[in-house]
Amino acid sequence: MKPAGDRARRKVTQLRLVGTTDAYGEIEIWVGSGVATVTGVGVPGVEIRHPGKFESDLLPIDEQTVLAVDGVPAVLMPGSGRSKTDRAARIELNERKYTLIATERSTEELRGADGTTLVRVYRPFGLKPSTVSTSTNADATDLAVGLALLALDPTKLTTTRAALKGVFNKVFNSGTGEPG
């Protein structure tokens, strides 16, 4: 078997999630081919773009990731370091300042400038469904940005996930289509 080229390795997978909230109505999250969107009648539109190559169906959190809310660009700063706080990503949208941090196993939180949790996303491994919970302090913009977390690959937020991803890529994605 000949090695797979870049085009064969990059998945063109679409993920579509739809949910309904009492306060904001139906909200849709769509991910595919380097673009993700969050749309709904009661929330501002969020668009995330990434021009590069990536291994996951989800968009990476790095310097090339572009985030905009209702067409207004946000600054997304990926974290680096050993602690959870150092690895947390920072998002600045006008006067709003957010932190995206991994807190517990399979859980990420979008926190406000004061450190309070606005949106919590629980993504268990396997086929179990993800859940999203919000604080009573979260408004429509907080919710839309928080839901965008479902389109982002959380691997870089924890050293454990990053290490596991490295091992899995080495063993299962050697470029030949065969285990490493």
C-alpha cells in the first residue's frame, strides 16, 4: 500500500449539532473543512476558521485559528506551559475577556474576566453525548462563544491529552495506513 498524501489524510468531515434553549431558541453548530459556525435566532453568529492542516475533525487552537462574533474579529491566544492555567487559551472580543481552560477530565470551561465560569462543556471520550451548561450570568454572546468550544480541539489544553494524542498519532497514523 502506498503512503497516503496530505489530501487523503485531511478529513472533510461535517459535524452538525442542533439544540434548543428556553432563552435563545434553536442553536446550530456546524464544523467542516476548516470552518465552524454557531448560528441561532437569539445568539450572535460565531465563525471560526483555520487555514492549515489538522488531524482531528475539530479545529485546532493555535496561532492560525481565527474567531469572529457577528463579523467582529476576536483575538485568540493559545496558551503554553505545564499548568492548566498556563495552557489555557485567551479570547478577547472588544471589551470582553475570556479564558478557555480544561478543568476536569473531559471538561472545558469558558470563564469571564473575573474568573467565573460562564459556559461548561463536558465531552466524554467515546460515543457518550456532550453536555453544555451555562451560568445565570452568561448572556447570548457568552453562550455563542462557549458553544464554539464544541468545534475546537481541546488537546492542547492539557498535557495528558497532548501526550495521548502524540502516542495515538505515532501508533495509528504512521502515514502508511498501517499501525506504526
